[in-house]
Amino acid sequence: MKYFDFTFPTPAENLAGDEALMDLCENGLEGEILRFWEPKAPFVVLGYANQAAREVNLEACKNEGIPVFRRCSGGGTVVQGPGCLNYSLILRMDDGPLRSITGTNKFIMERHIAALEPLLKAGAQIQGHTDLALANLKFSGNAQRRLKNCLIFHGTFLLNFDISLIEKLLPMPSKQPCYRENRSHVDFLTNLKLPAADVKSALRRIWNAEQMLTNIPTDKIRELVSARYSRDEWNLKF
């Protein structure tokens, strides 16, 4: 597996980057990829089918000057920003656990628990469908999108993020896992307080991502930014 540790200047480019890397694999131009990126400033990201007016406090975002975007995968709405580490796995759906959505969730989440185990004082657990938690406090949320041959499974690790910002920008989600029990964002989420470099190294080891990706689809990224990720017609379409 190859790895790509790079943050583009804008949220639109970073979101487009994930989709472009998936297309690269789907079209047989690259194999499997592990990507990392870390936002420089806060922004909100909707899951593909989320309704912006329902899942985001749009007035607060406007007042705070925080933009709202939509990603290509499912899952819920999140706030991104400094102290939040993003990863993306582009994997081929050969025979095995990746042939189903639930099998993919279980396979990848269990691998991430194994990767983080040496770094954590207490054991992490899988909660909900695609959350990782410590003592019932969520520190990682994840989502996937599937094409014919490849899938993207991507998510975030809260390392040193300003969780209070989420209270300002997001109402309670319209859907929540049972283990949340109607807790507020600040009572439900936690930071791992780990260096990003340590988490990235652990994930690279567990996925055997040793070779750096050099085939960067910059033209496709620019195309996707222009057509989708820079447009309200995409970001606020529901």
C-alpha cells in the first residue's frame, strides 16, 4: 500500500482529493492508498445525504465565518479544524470482508483498535456502526463510499480539537447511536491528546503503507473543486 501525507491549502481541495484518489484506484491507475491530512482552520462537513438546515447551525457558521462543505461519502455531519487528524483508506473490494458494508466496517475498525492499542492507556471500543470510543466517549467517526472495484473508508481522530466549537455550530444530530444517550457534544466527545505523528505511524504500520504516492491527480482535484466542492449547489444542495 502507498501513503500520501499531504494537506492541500483549502477544505474544498482536501475533500476533492479523497474523491480523486478513489477514482485513481477505481480506474486501475493506482493500487491501495492511505492518506493523511490535517485542517488548518475550522469548517463543517456534511455527509452526502445530510440536510444542511437540519444538521448545521447555518446562522452560527455565517456569524463565525466558518464555511460548510459536503463530502462524497455517507455518515453524519462533523466539524473539522486544527487538532483533528483525517485519514482516508482507498481499498480494493476483493473477496473477503470488504465485499459487504458491515464486513468493511468491522475489519477496518478492528485494525484501527489494534494499531492504537500501544498508544492508549485504556482499550478502545467500536460503538455504533463506525465510531471508536474510550469509556463511551467518541474520538473517531468514519464513513465509506463504494464504487464497482474500490471503496473509500475515511474518518477523523480527535487529538487536540476545540470540542466546544461543535456546540456552537451543530445542533444535536437527527440520528444518533444508542450509546450517545442524548449527551451534548462536549459530554459525548473526547480528544486522544496524542501527537499526530504517532497516530500516523501506527496506522501506516498496521496497513503496511511503506511507499510514498507520487502519482497525485492534481488535474482531477481541480476539476472536482470547480464542479462540486466550491459550489453551494453541491455543498448545500439538500
